[in-house]
Amino acid sequence: MKMIELSTASKPLSAYAEKFNDETVVLTMNGKAIAIVTDIKDIDPESLALSTNPEFLAIIQNAREELKKGKKLSLEEMKREIF
């Protein structure tokens, strides 16, 4: 992972993206991370959209919390619930 301070960047972001290929580039402003530039050539648009959707992320977080609390269904229980 490379870090670039925007106030000192001497090239367009596209030049940095080409230089670092598959590496993630963290853009900083006043030393704080504000954005990343990363390769998405192997990511489908739906996965990208879901990975940044607050509602979807809340659903996933809720499911993880329920699992930690032991709230889960076996495959057989799931089948009975659905069918």
C-alpha cells in the first residue's frame, strides 16, 4: 500500500494509478486518509455497489452480531422456514 499526500502530489492521480498497478494507493490530506485508489478490474459492479451501501453493511453487521449471540439456523431449520 502506498500513501500520497495530495498537497505534495506532483502528478495526476492517473499517473500514480499506473505506477502502482495492483497496489492500493491511500490519498491523504494533512496526514489523514481521505480516499483510496484501488484496482477494481476483477470486481463486478454489483459487488462494488454493495460494498459501499450503508443499508447493506448494516444488514451484514446485524447478522454478524446475531451469530455471535448464537442466533442461527441449521440448513434443515432454514429449509423448514422457507418451504
